[in-house]
Amino acid sequence: METAYQKVKVHNELEWCQVTDMETKERIEKLLLKNRVSYYVKWEKPGFFSRDKFGTCVFCVNQLQKEIADEAIHSMVEADKERIKFINRKLDKIFY
């Protein structure tokens, strides 16, 4: 028996912000968890000739929770905010 929700395809994730520092990544994760924001982390590996060994970490959040995530990030220290690059673009990949 099929449920009504099986036919619904929803793509409402957006790439919210990007960091290249592990400490900042952990602080953002703690803030999002504290504020109950649904997210996932997408890793982009550094290039072959890049000096960066960490790579880039992209946080993706649900569009409906973007405002809550923005409010949570305002509580961070200004020095940490400078390490964050806000992207705010819709994901172009389809996951089904």
C-alpha cells in the first residue's frame, strides 16, 4: 500500500554558509543544534595545488528554518563571523 507522501518530491534545502576553519564549523554546529535547526554538512575537498588541508565545509539548511539559523548566528562573536561566507543559494542537485 502506498502512502500519499511517497509521490511528493520536495527540494527545499539551500546552501546557507561556507567555512574553512574547523573551530568555526564546530561553533556553528553547536548553535544550530541548540536552536533546533535541521542541517547537513557538505564537504568540498581542496584542489590538488591548494595549501588548504581542511577543505571547505558548506552548511545546508531548510529554507523554512533559514531565519532561525540567521538569528542564531548573530549571537556569535564578530571575529568568528568574519570567517563565515554566506552563500544563500538553492541546491541544484536532485536526490531522487
